[in-house]
Amino acid sequence: MRRVCFLLKVRQDRITEYRERHAAVWPDMLLALSECGWHNYSLFLRDDGLLVGYLETEDFTAAQEAMAATEVNARWQKDMAPFFEALDGDRPDEAMKPLTEVFHLA
């Protein structure tokens, strides 16, 4: 299993709503993530909007591609895009660039 960590930035004026949306993620989105190979997926949000994502997957590229092929992901990404600053791609999931792991204590 590969551990993947990424950073994004939530707009300061949308932090409260972002938290609310993630307290009630759509059931079909949760199912799609699981079916597409996203495991132990967590999001951590700092008060200034720094978002840290962590997940485990066999193949991150394949997991991203599988999600991109789902209808629910298209709806979710469109709904979530206005929450973020400086996206490197058209959608938040395209801006998830894995950080390089430099240490791990098992």
C-alpha cells in the first residue's frame, strides 16, 4: 500500500461550509472512493485554510483515474471547486499533487 499526502488551500471565507460539507459526504461519493481504491482517506483542515489530505492506495494514478471516470466525482468536484484557492488543475482532484515522503516510523 502506498501512503499519499497532499496539500490544498481552502478559501478563508468558505472554511465553515467546507467543514459542514465534509460532515455529510454523499453516500455515493463514499462508495465510489472505496470502490476506486482510496483507503484510510483523511482530510485535516487548519484554521487558516491549509488542507492536508492523506490516503492509502495500491496505485494513486489508477485510483485518481478510476474516480475521474465516475459521474459522482464530476458532480462533487464541480461542487467543491469554489472552496479552493490556486488550483493547479481545473478540478480540486487534479490539484492533488503527492508530497514526497522523507520519513516514516512504522
